[in-house]
Amino acid sequence: MSTSYLRYNRHIGGKDRNSLIGAFQPDITEKADNNSLMLQAVNGNIEMIEAMLVLNNIPSLFTGEYSGAIIGGIQVMNSWRGSGLTASNEELMYCWKKLNKYSKMID
């Protein structure tokens, strides 16, 4: 659940950079890749990446009868506005790996 406007574009890295990795790479570079699963830098997608980070840091969720379980996707909802966004595990992992790759460059 979220209280933010989920489709608000954050323009990370400048006005013409709308993807989650906009601070590191121009959108045109990512759009040139036909296999790209990059999500836009909107509040909802950022919240889903944050949720994935939290879930990955609670290993007890994936033990016992849920051992080996994989999250199929994450959905963020704003019931006040009646809106929501969904991303598959594949999309989230693609974005996560790209963000991780580029974030190492600024450490």
C-alpha cells in the first residue's frame, strides 16, 4: 500500500531521462536494446524496487515449506487514488541488476 502518486515521473538524472537508471545512462541507450525490461522512474516502480530489497533481506520468508520459493511479481497500490502498478520478477530483477551495476561505479 502506498500514499504516493504512483505514476509521478521522478526524472532521475535530468528532464529527458525517465528510466530507473536515468542518472547513469540516457534513455535512448536502453531503448536501443530490444531485450530491455527497464521500468520508468515513477514513484510506484521505485517503491516496488524498495519492496524487493526488503523482501530479499528477510530470509525467513523463504524457509520451511516455502523453501526455494520465488516471488512472481510485486504490486503496489494506492487505494485512496484507486491506482496500482505491477511488475514481474523478471522486470524487477533486470532493473535491480542494472542499478547494482551502475551504483558500484559511484562507491
